[in-house]
Amino acid sequence: MGVIAKHENKITLYYHSDTAIGKQTKAYLASSEKDILPIDLAQQNLTGTQWAEIAKGLGKSASDLIDKEHPTFVDEYGDDRIEMDEHQWLKILDNRPEVIICPILIVGEAFYEISTPSDIMAHIEADSAGLNERGK
């Protein structure tokens, strides 16, 4: 059992409000009529366990969630390719969530990376259609 609460009717967005895509995605969501729990990573820290669960839900490693060209990452680690273990990558996300590569949407049990703000509606609308087909 994971530490991130998931339910078939729950929609959660993890984003960082200091990033352009984070701001745009949050604004895009605000225009929808969906009941969504937005979690701003600039205001709320996640644990390494939560980051690990997000990575696993996306089928990725923690290093895949990090924008290695982000100025904060480059300032601390340089722009050369670096090798770290999973725990070290999780620590980066824990301590520097602004380096997240893109917002993450969780709809029920499904995890999605949001590359553009409009991506979000496709996932939300698809879920709503699925719920309606099941008669819920």
C-alpha cells in the first residue's frame, strides 16, 4: 500500500508554482469545473517515499523526474552527466522540488506527466467518460 492517497474519484495535481508550466497548468485547472486537489511543491514538501511512489506510478526512476537543465540543478551539480543511486536522486527531489521536470497528475490509480497544460484535460475527460460508462 502506498502513502499517497488514491481513490477512483480523486484527482491530484503535483506542480511547482515557480515554473512556467506549473503556473500555466494550475491556471488551466482553475478554469475547469473538476474537483482537483492541487499540491504546490513550493509550499508543501513531499517525502522521499512519496517521490518514490510517484516515480513508480509513472514507471520511471527518480532521476527521470528531474530537469537536469534547470538552473538550480546545474548550479549545484554542473551540466556534466552525473551518476547517483536512486536514494540520492530522491534526496534532490526532496530538497529541491523546483527541479521537477513537469507537473504530475494522479487520476484514481493512474499517474500522468503533464508536458503541456492542455494535456491535463485529456486525462480528466477520459477518466470522466470511463466513470460514466461504469455507471458511477
